[in-house]
Amino acid sequence: MKKRMLLVGISICILMLFSYYQNNSLSTSTFKLSSEKIKDSIKVVQLSDLHSKQFGKNQNRLVRKVKNLNPDIIAFTGDLVDSKDYDEQKSMTLMEELIQIAPTYYVTGNHESWSGKFSDLEEKLRKAGVYVLRNEQVLVKIKEETVNLIGVDDPTFLSGEEELSEIIDSHRSEEHFNLLLSHRPELFSLYEKLDLVLTGHAHGGQVRLPFIGGIVAPDQGFMPEYTAGMYKKEETVMIVNRGLGNSIIPQRIFNRPEIVEIVLE
């Protein structure tokens, strides 16, 4: 009986440690891309789906890893906060630290819309120095390169996919490298004729299995098509960030929080 109790106790401890590691140990994924429109090397670090999670005091574990990557720009692709567990302070702390590392660009996710508090958050982000892109584009000078950076709102802020498609089309450049920040990967068909698209939202499929991938994702359901990594459609490359935090489903399995590093050459 004592041996059985001991084994049960050890098993519980192992499961708890495994769960903590899967949900709190940060991983970095690196993608190298080449384009005729890019003559110099540019490094972009992408973060997504924090959901008000904390990685150490003042987000120091996450910030340190981003700083060590030495990015030229940082992109955050939505769900900085969580609508059900709203904690603005943790989210703002991260963004205030990131802007000390590199120019930081941000687009909304569905949780910003669902929270009903985005107007106040947007004002604080802009005041802190974050570039909040809401259905607009900016020509960003990086080293000797000029990148056409487009940022769009999550569709929950818009009238629908048709409006989102029109916004993207109106900001596409024929001359410069087109980099789109958009929260949702399942709308890949709307992102054609762009060079690179950075998205999140899918949380890596929440549970990832070998040879199968992600199991379930928001707005894609079970066995989703776009959960993590790089996807190509003609000339367009889309990278899906697995995200940092959790929302409705509180656990990640074989799906650690992710920092994405993109090197453009």
C-alpha cells in the first residue's frame, strides 16, 4: 500500500513538472527566407497571443530571450490580453520592455475586441511608443532596406472578410517587400500576392502529436490546417506563431510557448 501511494505521489509530481515545463519554458523557432526585394539581412522577431501571461518578474525571462536575438524590429500579432482573465499590467509591462530593444509593431486579436476595453489599451500602447497598426501600412526603413509593413485589425473589429481583403489589397506595394501582420492564419486565402505574412491565433493546435501536428485551434476546429511553422502558397509565405499564453484551454502539451525569429536575406 505504501509503495502504491509512493508511486502515485511520484507520478503526480512528474505530471506537474511536465505541465509546468510545457506551459512556461520558452522555445525559439528560426526561419530563414530570401527575396529579390531584400539586398541586406533583416531580422524580425515575432511574438503572439500572450493572453496576459507572465514570464518572470517584469517579463524578464521573455524579454531577455528577445534581446539576445538582437532584432531589427519586433512584431506582435494580437491577443496581447485575455478577455476572460484581463490583466493589462502584465501586457503593458512586456510592451514597454520590448520597445527598449527595437521598434515594436502591434496588431489586434479577437480578445482585444471581446474585452471591450481596447480603446484604453490602445491609448496606453501608443503613449508608450508602440506602433499600433490598424488597417494601415508604413514604409519602414531597416538598414538599407525599405519594407512595406501592413497591419490589419482582427475581423471582429471589421464588417467581415471582404472588408479585410479590400484593406490588404489597398495597401499592397508593387515596389517594396510586403510584410503583413494579421492575427488569423485560417484566412490565408486573403493574403495572396504578399511576400510574408505573420500570424498567430491557433495556439499551435494546443496539443501537438508527432506526425500529426496540432489537434484543435480557434476557428479551425479539430485537425486544423494552419497551426505552427511556415506555409507557402505561390509566392506568399505565412508563418504561424504558436503563441505564448493560453485562454479557453489552460494547458499546452508538446507545444511550448514560442518566440519566432525570421531572418530575411
